[in-house]
Amino acid sequence: MTEHTMEQLTSAEVRELTGKYTYGTWRKQKGWNPIHLVDAEGCYFTDADGKKYLDFSSQLMCVTLGHKNAAIIKAIEQQARNLAYVAPGYATDVRVALSQRLLEVLPKGLDKFFFTTSGTEANEAAFKIARMATGKTKIISRYRSYHGSTMGSIAATGDPRRWAMEPAGKIPGVIFSPEVHCYKCPIQHTYPACNIACADYLEHMIENESDVAAVIVEPVVGTNGVLVPPKEYMPKLRKICDKHEVLLIADEVMTGWCRTGKWFAMDHWGVVPDILTTAKGITSAAIPLGLCATTSKVAAYFDDHYFSHGHTYEAHPLTLAPAIAAIDEMKRLNLADRAAELGAYLGLKLNELKLRHASIGDVRGLGLFWCVDLVKDRVTKAPFNTWKEKIAGKPLLVDEIAARMMANGVYLQSWMSHFVIAPPLIITREELDRGVAALDETLKLADDLVDH
């Protein structure tokens, strides 16, 4: 095959060569022929044929400020000219500037920072810090969770994406508790009569394990269904962790940066974790950046003990500058309040869909972070597809619906038997209406398969 420059390649060739030479994540590789995208701006992205799509899930729930935010682009350009890279052992103006911005928006008390290049790396740092600072080893996670794809973070992931790494690849000391899922409680309780039994179950685990260092939770579970806990859960979990001297890690990779109508989801319950991890929206995904933030109490351990962690791109100047710009933009646009206001509107629209479509079992969300959960039977709450079907590579109903929506110019993240709706926070009501209308139109595919 002769060599081609990008200018010489057709769109069909770009798609073919992408599938031939690179891995498609979380899928079988045979037949992968992804859409060729060439541009994106605001709440839309454009393919090689010039077709525009409404980005109704912010790509991977990360383009918080929309595509091509001018302030972020300018920050990247200026930092590249000023100081593109130095090793993390040096002080830089941009590192201090971002640290000061973080003190303004993070839950009060989180004031020591380790900068990474992804959420999964932030969680790896959190696990190591927790184990070093406590002298204990075990991490409690929850079954419907996702914390990343490196060996430590995938081991702490509750969903079956970790199965391929077991048993040899599983790091020792990670155990799982029931998720908080009031629509379909894994321990078959009913809120509020349950008195938050899922938290009691987790405490029982702590009491019957020898050396639990930390509990890690997504404050609102993301990919696995936007599971919003009842208001009593997080304060109760905080008390449990304090009682047993266990650190609480909040994985806000997806829920941070105004997504849920607060700067961080933990703010909804007034709970400060010992460690908070985040990424994605911190730069509106324009540059890879992750953050592991700890309290001074956790950090104090390392004043006289060796901090045994680090990597080449920690505190990379080119990643820090756009985060400053993103925070300033979120403040300028008042995105937390905007997400709360538009989220209430989106919730009403989605619940109206539920009245019209027998295939919708549940609608849940917070801010501009929502899930539409499909079931083939509302009584049993049975999903249309299962993990075994997904891992086997069988077609999923939600993927077929999402493909129909793409044909209609709307991108929506599908997963298992639900959709994650998390548009850029700059979206308008009219654009929300368009996205919901596209879903409304395609849900007949599911309605026709409902068990009557």
C-alpha cells in the first residue's frame, strides 16, 4: 500500500485505517469502522460529509463548556509559547495559579493537590495515598461503579469491565459493597423505610474486614446509570468512615465542574471527602488533566514520610493553563446555576417521555446529568440487555436506538439498557427540546418489544 498524506486520504480510508491500526475501546475489534469527525464547535460536532450532530452527551460526559471554547484555546496557545513543559520537580506560575483557583471552588478543606493526566491516574494516586497515609490496605468500592482502566482503578471498578483482568490482574485488597440504587435496590429494600440500609451494609463490611484504608464512591454514579443517592446517604457514609477511621474518596471525574448543578456533587449534601478525584470537565476535555485533592490531615502524613508516587507529566504546564481558563469561564457563565435550572427543565421533559413510552422504567438525574433507563417489563424492571450479551458482542437495543438518533443528527451515549444524557452546560432550551424529541421519535423501537 502506498503511503498517503492526510490530504490525500478519503474519508472512507481514514475510517478503514483507524479500525485497522488502532484499538477501539470496550468493544470487539472486528468490523469497527468509526464515523470520521473533522470539526466541533459549541454543542455540535461535524463529520467528513459536513453533517452536524447535537452533542447530547458531551462526548464522554466531558465537554462541559462545549467545543472550541475560545478562552481555553487561548490559554493553551499562550502556555505553549511561555513554557510548554518542565519536570514536576520545579515550581511554575501556572501551577500556583491553578492551585489558588482550586481553593476557591473545591469543597472547603481539600487543599493539597496532585495533578495527573486522567481520571484513572487520579484514582490510582488516591489509592496509593490512602494506603500510605493510613498504613492499611483494603479499598471498598461499589458494584455499579467505574473508576478507570489501569490495573488499580479497574480492580476497583464494580461493573464487569474488570472481569477480563481477573484473577491475575486484580490488585489485592479491593472488595465491593452494594450500590445505592433506589429504583432497583440490590438488597431489596425500599426508600425511605430502609433507613439507608446500603450504608449499614457497607459499615458491616468495614467492621468485618481487618484493615480498610478507604471507601471510594462516585457521588452520583455515572456511566452505570446516573444513580443519585437519597439525601441521607452521603452524610451517613461520612459518619461511618469517621467512626471507623476510614478515608472517604469521592470520584468526581464525571460529576465535577458544575455538571450536577453544584461545583461538585458532594456539595449537594455538604459533605467533604478526605480525597476527591476529578478530570474530564476540568479543562472541558480540551487537554488531558486529572486531579487528586486531599485534606491537610491526609497530606500531613507525608511531611515526615516519603511520598512514593509521581510521573513525568504530573503538573504538566500545558494541561494546567486551560484548567484556569475553564474555571474562569464556568464562573463567568455561572454554569452551576445554569445546570441546575436547565436540569430541572430537562427532567420535566424526560419524565413526560416516561408517560408516553412503556419502555422507560425510570428517569433520574441531577443538574444536567440524567439517565433514561429502559426496561422490557415495568413490573419486574428487567432490562432489555445484560452484561453477558454486551461482552459477547451481541447487538444491544440502546445502541440501535442511539444509531437511529445519530441518523437524525443527535448523539446520545448508550450503555447496556440506558442512556446517559449530559450535554454541554452551555446548551439552550431549544437544543434540549431537539435532543429529547429525537429520543421520543426513536423509542418506538423499544416500546414494540415491551412485554405486555
